[in-house]
Amino acid sequence: DAGVIQSPRHEVTEMGQEVTLRCKPISGHNSLFWYRQTMMRGLELLIYFNNNVPIDDSGMPEDRFSAKMPNASFSTLKIQPSEPRDSAVYFCASSLGGNSEQYFGPGTRLTVT
Amino acid sequence: KQEVTQIPAALSVPEGENLVLNCSFTDSAIYNLQWFRQDPGKGLTSLLLIQSSQREQTSGRLNASLDKSSGRSTLYIAASQPGDSATYLCAVPTGGGNKLTFGTGTQLKVEL
């Protein structure tokens, strides 16, 4: 298996622009997670899906952030409009759910200028 | 609110030394604990997942222990190598679901 796939790996954009991050979970996994990592706050869960349904989005910082999972093999995290404080590494992870291990993608490094 | 702390924040050891990384959590109502490593500029690699019913889990030179009652886990690395240099993170599920709360990490450097 190719593991969790994320694109793009790096994104540089200007403040106010829309940013879309993409994730393909490991085939057969039914839980998908979006995390954000910064030096100041470490790793934080933004949202997670179970069987394509959002279960907990309490970590989404504000209405500028939205996430979708239209099918079992694809998810997006969108920021509109982006701000410099959104600069971080965004990770996607997937698992079989329940008590299973979470497997992380390589991350998307976002820089908003 | 679950809080996860890792001590020490940074550790430097000579090659070949055995070492222990510590992880503590405030809410002992967990059903597993996961250890990860993160190399600079990279994603997280899962090392071990230890279920709440287990006391230890081993993979190669790594051994993780879990003591739920005291809210502690340790990751033991035997015969450390320069390739073990990375940041090690522990994480526990929070809120009865799969939502992970991560520790602050231990940055390990193994020197030749």
C-alpha cells in the first residue's frame, strides 16, 4: 500500500487566497483525521471523519476552515480566506477505527505571506 | 481535559546507550497509547500501539510499557544508534473516540 497520500507537499500563498489541501487515506481505512502542527501549539486535531461522516470538528479554528470527505478515498481541507497565522504543517491520518493505529501522511507545509 | 507531558524535552546520548523516554497523561480512562517518531521535515511514523489491557509491547529494539493507574508510559530504546535520532511523541485517544491528544515530544540525538 502507498500509505496516506497528501497533496500538495508544499503550498505558498498570499493572504486572502483560498487554499485546498488533499488527502487519500489508506485503502480500507474508515477513519480519517486532519491535524495541524506548529512550533507554538504542537500537534492539534482539527477534524475527524468516520465512514465519511464528520464526527468531531471542535478543533477547527474558525469558519474559514472547512473539510469534506465525499467518498472513502478522498478528503479535502479548505481555508478561505487564508491568513499568515494559518502557516503550519497540515497532516492527514487514517485508521481502521476503534482502537487501531493511526497512520500519517507526509504532510503539507503551508506558508501564507 | 486530557494533558500529555513528555520528559525530557531533549536528550543527547552516545551511540550504544540504552535509554528511556517518559510520557505522562492526566486522564487514565484511555484504551490505548501510541508512540510515534518524527524526523525533521517529515510526517509521523507509528512505532508501537499498546492497548490498555497490555502492560508492554515490543518491536525490535523498542519496548513500550503502560501503567494506566499512574498515568504513565515509557519507551525503552536498546543499544541506541545515530539513526534513532528523531523526535518521539506519545499520544492517547481523548473523549471516548479516536481523537488523539499528543505529548510535547522528546527530541533525541544519538551521537557517534
